[in-house]
Amino acid sequence: MLYYDINAMTWQEQMCIIEFINGTQPVQEDPHWMGVTLVAVMLLGMLALFSKAVCQAAAMVRESVRKNGLVETLVICLFVVPLLYVGGTKKGGGGTASGGLSGGKGTTTETAGVRGGGSAGPPRVVFQSAVDGTVFPARFTDAPGTPVQAVMLAAIGDAADLATLIDAPETARIRIVQEGYAEPAMTAMEQSVTAQFTPAQWLVAEVDFGAPVPLGELFFGNTAGPSQWERVWQGEIAEIVAFSAPPGADVRAGVANYLAVKGKFYGHPATSAQRQAAIEAGLNYGLVWGTVIIVK
């Protein structure tokens, strides 16, 4: 009868009998709390990264809707964004930081990226900011000690004498010769800006300083002096890109193309190599060049 009962048992029941006879019992092990903690930390980290990516994507979509309209934004999201993943990630992206204004009644501006670094080494983008709708003068306070030696910006203005694009130790302003008056004595900086200026047309202005200037000492769109001097820039400044040192021709061409395409006034063509040079210098191009596929 005993033999029959044993053979009628399942394999698990037989193992329990053998363990009972040998004096061993199954033991319920405690979980490995260190492993559980590591897994939880990893999951939380992944969730944080995902949340940050979602917030950044939402901000980019909101900005695109404001700039390009809802229909064009939908087209970009449906067709351009997948191409970005095919083409690979961009170089020199950098993070997103918020910018402040002082010296005027400006509102908070949106900065596309602020990267530290001095003037040593190759030219790098150390500041990039959109300034649409601000009241001049505007002084950006992100990393105010960051050295800046070259600036490129998209601007449009009227023919107003002494209209100031950038007020700094070297003031970048236009000088208009009044009818019946002799041509005024101009600094090299004034000559450069005046030569680039075309009234009532969007342009990409380039300003090179003789020596690095702290970002916090640059006023855009006016002079730092009294308002009664009437040197306010009679127009708009769409976006500013500042460099640690004067960049080369390819970087300039790529940045000018970015500013012109984003501002939709064009007229500044660039090759894919020049665009790539601007990206490698640290330009944060967002969705402007989303249709360009860079194969790595």
C-alpha cells in the first residue's frame, strides 16, 4: 500500500517527502534589497530623462507654431522629425537656459543655448538668443563674464543716424550722411556696420571686436547712455549668435544661412559643409535644418 501511494504522488510531492526525511525544508529567501534599489533608481532616471525630453519637445513645437503656424508645424512633425533620427544627432547641441534682460523694459527672452568657455582655442558659439518683441536696449545676463569677440545677428532697421546695433567698449552703430553735411569721421567698427546696412531690409550683420568683451557688457539695440540721446535701433533684431573668437568663412556662411532661413528672408546660401561647420562650432539649429540628413 505504501509503494502504491508513493507512485501515485506527483514529482513535487515526492520531493517534499524526501526533503522532510532528510531534515531539510524549503526556505523563502528575502529579496536582494540592493538590487531592488538599483533597479528603482534606474527606472526613476529613465523617467526623468523621458520627462525632460517631452518638455523640450513641447517647447520646440510651441515655438514652431508661433513662428511658422500650425499647418507647417504639423508637416515638420510628420515628415522632418523622423529624418532627424535617420540623420543622427547633432553635434555641439548644449542645453537650454533662460535669459534675462536689463537696461530696458524688455521681457524675458528665450535662449537657444549658452555654453561656457573663453576665447582660447577654436571659435565656439558661446551665446545664442532670440530677442523677438523685446524693448531695447537689451543686455543678456546669462554667464555675464563669458568672453565674446564676434557677433552675428539678423536685424532690420531704418536709416537713422547713430542707430546702435551693439553698444560695447567698441560701439557698433550706423552713420548716415545727412544731405548737405560732410561725411562724419567714423571708427572702423562704424564703417563696417554702415557698409553692411540696407534700410528697411533684413540683413545678417557681422561685428568683430578687437578684443574679447564680457557678454554682460554688451547692450543690443541701443546705447547704454540716456534715452534722450535717441540712438535706439529703429527696427528689429531677430536673433543673436555670439562667438568666443572671430569664426572662419565656412562657419560664418553656415550661421548666416541659418539666420536667413529661420527669419525667412533668405539670400544667404550655404553648402552642406558650411552648415556642418556651423553645427560643429556649436550652433543650435533646432528645426531650421531639419530636412538636411547628415550621414555619419
